[in-house]
Amino acid sequence: MLIKPRNIRKSNMTPIADAIQEWLRHNHLEEKLLVSGIVADWENMVGKLIARHTKSIRIENKVLKIIVDNAPLRQQLAYSKTTLVKLVNEKAGRQLVVECFIL
């Protein structure tokens, strides 16, 4: 005995990636997920030396705030603010940060 498959409407089906993305957007979690990904991948983005001296990374109101424990490194990173902003935005895939503070 053959069982006929049910007619499934393909127009109502949504790819799982789109459904998850919509759920994240609806619950205002999309940006938090991007920020956590940047924090998790910080060492690969900037290198081991900078990551070792980085104490905190936060993104608040489109401002990247980095706290480092080394004054010469802080000064060097201050010269590279635009590069850091560009690096974070490329990793996020959109303009997540417009300014950077090195503390």
C-alpha cells in the first residue's frame, strides 16, 4: 500500500536562518549577538599581544570602548582608532561602531 505525501505549501515555508534572524530582530538580540561574537573573536582580530593586555571590550551606543592595562599600548591603539572601527564593522558585516575610545 502506497501512502500519498501530503501537499505542503512551499510558499509558507521559511528557511531556518531567516526565521532565527527574524526572531533575533524581534527580540532586540541581533546587536548583542554581534557584540558577543566580536568579543569572542577579539584575539583573532587584533592579535595575541593586544588581546592579552585588553581588560574589557564594550560597545554602547555605537561607541567601541576598549580598556587596556598598558600605557604604551593604549597610546598606540589611540593612533589606530579608525582601523579598529573599520575592523569591528567588517567583522559585524554592518556599521555597528562609529567611534572608538581607548581607556
